[in-house]
Amino acid sequence: MKTNLVIGIDCSTTSSKAIAWDMQGNLIAEGRSSLFIQTPRSSWYEQRAESWWEATCEALKQVVDHIDARQIAGLSIAHQRETFVPVDQSCLPMRNALLWMDQRAGPLLPHLETVLNKDNFHTVTGKPLTANLTICKIDWLHKYEPSIFTNVYKYLDVHAYLIFRLTGLYRTGWGCADPTGLFDMLLNDWSLEILAKIGIRKDQLPEAFPPGEVIGEITRDASLACHLPEGLPVVTGLGDGQATGLGANISQPGDAYLSLGSSVVCGTFSDKYLTSNFFRTMYGGIPGTYMLESVTLAGGHTIQWLLEKFMARIPGSIDPDQNPLDQEILLEEGAKRIPPGSDGLILVPYWNSALDPYWDAAASGIVVGWRGIHGRLHLYRAILEGIAFEQRLHLEGVENILHAPIKQLITVGGGATNNLWCQIIADITGKPVIKTLHKESASLGAAILAAYGVGLFKHIQSAAQEMVKRTSISFQPDLERHAFYTRLFEGVYRHLYPSLRTYLKALSSLHTIEGNDNGSKPDL
């Protein structure tokens, strides 16, 4: 039987998805299983690492129920980044995994900035030093869970943990290791200098390989657990952000993807290693390339905030039992009647702090220009415009470093279904916005690597060109609206946060309860 299918696994924060793809990028079968987040304290986020394997097995079994497993040529994995688990010599987790959004290490940052030399750290790892990186949370274990820190056999990212469960080998990918803040992107290996400064050894980390290499085969035990054929090749994957870029065929200069999810992530292709406060530098899906990644943490989350805080459980409001998607459709239709600029209301979307270009954990959102005429529809449109303004700020920073224009934005994620938002982004940024056919771009990116790794394509680029489909739906910038938004961006938006930054920090400090050394709040 011809092996003409590959599986892309996307083990994200809330679920593990497994999808079988053919060589034309058609989705043949899919399965998924939910993952649950534990929050033992405010700003602490954890998961059972075993649940990654359990959910992945369940998702794979659902796929195999709908296809002949003998058709599968190989698989690869995309995954949530910065999340990790310490394990013992039997690969048993020594505690819950610490998730990417966990902020418990925040109070340790000033010390780590000195110890690690934050400027050199940025140059070596491609990333500013932030509390969500694995390195900071390992330092937290050193200080607050020393018995675990002393006895850790391996620190495993999500990819490495799943690879071990599938193959019995401690291996991971460059694009899975680099989000940890422990990887030297100039040497393509773990940084011995950085490891020494936080007191861990290279042998406590998995061996790292370029994307698209066969790094193991499905063991008999794994075959019994997930119903895949024993001996099936397993190919190095990527973090979900980079896999999304590959799954949108971001593979040449001028290409950028825009993921409109709870966070808004933009990844721009680069064939050079560059660093800047305007982006995090990640490995691309093609060895020798990079993804310059900017992030607005509260993207679609800000829309959900509006739905939850202003449109539910209010007498006379939209029915709180109504589907949130239906509510958002009503908002979108209503906001089309609001003129560009939201009748003078403008918003800076720092609901969950700010990453690039300010890297300010104390940042908070701003809404200015309130008048009696404004209502929820104005606020909704201001959210869409504010996120688009922020994206323009990021794009201009990236273009200045690249010394080259970004030609178009390929949209993925749930927000890409919002036509009004896509048009606003096109009008504000001046970039055409084009939709992909599939929303599961991270899984497709992993599948592209699997197809290349097992020899179904000669090059990763050719696999991406063949398997990624874009729709005919595109949003072109309207020149008149772009000119208006440019005046608003240059005259107001660009200056808002820098002008108010000192005041907002002072306000934040007044509302903060002094915490314990480990970053938790005391019981009241």
C-alpha cells in the first residue's frame, strides 16, 4: 500500500490535535483531546505532563480510526513553547510542568539580568530575558524547590517529552529548544555559558536536531498506546509559532504570517540572524532561516474581555446564554457602521502587559477619547483598530531592522474569520491581508516537515509550496482610510504609551499587593 499521508501533531496549551494530511495539503482525518490547566496560585500555570501523552494518544487513535494506518509515512510535532517538565531517570515527571504563561519567576528577573548579562543573553539566544522563558523557571526551581533541582535527570520541553514517549530517545529540535532561553542560536547548540550560570549541565537536556530530520521510530509500547505502526519514522518538529509560519508557507523574504488568536503573533521570514527589541528571534522551519516574531499578548483575549465584562449578565444586554461566536458576529456587523477612528475613541491593547518593543511587565491597557456618544460597538471597533495599530508599530520596527519591506500578511487563527478585522488591519498597516485555506497551520507545518523528513519531497520549501493552500479572499488597503489611519497612528497612537508610561507604572504599583519572595500573593 502506498504511504502517502503524514501526521502533524499540534500539542497546544488547551488540547492535543493530530491531523493526517496528504501531499496536496488536504486534511484527511483529525482527532483531538483536551488538556487542562491548573492554577495553584495567581499567575501560576501548570499541567500534568502525562496528560500531553494521554491526549496525544487519544487524538492519534481518533485519526487512525478513519484511515488505514499503513498509509502513514511519518509524523512530526508542533507544540506549546517555553513549557517544560523536570523528569527522573525513568522519565517520570518530578512535578507538574510549568507552562509558558507562568509568571512565578518574575521577582527573580533583576537578579538574573545581572547574572546572565541581559544584553549578551539577547544576542546569544535571540530573545530579551523575560519571566516566561524556561531558564527563569528553572532558576525558580533552584531557589524554591531545591530537592527537585538537585535530582533532575532531564529538563524536557513538550516536544522532547513526547519524542521520548514515542521513541524512547531524549531528543528535540532546534526550534523547540530555542524558546527555552538556554540555546545558543549562533552555535546551534545548548549554551554552556548560560547553563553554567544557572547551575545545570548539558547532559540534563535532550540532544537537539535541525527541523525535518528523522530522529527516531515508534516503539512497540508507543504503537500499542497510540495505534500507530511500530517503526514509523518520527521527524524533528518546531514550536507552534514557527510551525504556523511554515504551515502558512512563510519561506522567502517579504513573507509574514499573522496569527489572530488569543494573542496576536506575527512572524516574518529572515535568512539572516538578527536581534532587536521589536521581535524575538526564533528558528524558522527551514534550517538556516529564522522567524522574527512579534507578539501582542492580549489580542483576541481583549475581545473576549469585552464579551465577558460588558455583554453578559447585564439586564437588557445580549442573552448571556447566547453563543459567544454569535455575539461577536453581531458586534462585527454593528461595528461596520462605526466610522474609522471609532468616533475619537482609541485603544492601546496592553491588557496582559507588553512584550515588544517595550518589554514592560507592568504595562496596562489604555482607552482615551471617551465621550457620551460612545458605546460597546465603538469600544469593539477601537479594540480591533488598537490591535492593528500595535501591529503596524511592530511591522515598522521589523522592516527597519530588515531594511526591506514586508509585502503581505498571511492570516491564520480564529480571528482570521473576522472580515472587518482583516480589512482594518489592511487599512492601518497598508499591507494586503490574505487568508489561508486551513486554520490548523501549526499541524500543517509539522506535516510539511514530516513529508520532507521521510523523503516525499526533496526540499522543505517545495513541500510547503505544494501543501499550503491560500484562499482567493484578500483584503487590500483602502488608500483613503490608510491615509486617515496613518495620521492617527503618527499623531496619537505612537506617542500614547511612551507618554503615559511613568504614570501607568506608578498606578500599577499602587494597586499591587506586596508578594512573597516566590512571587505569590500572601493570604488575606
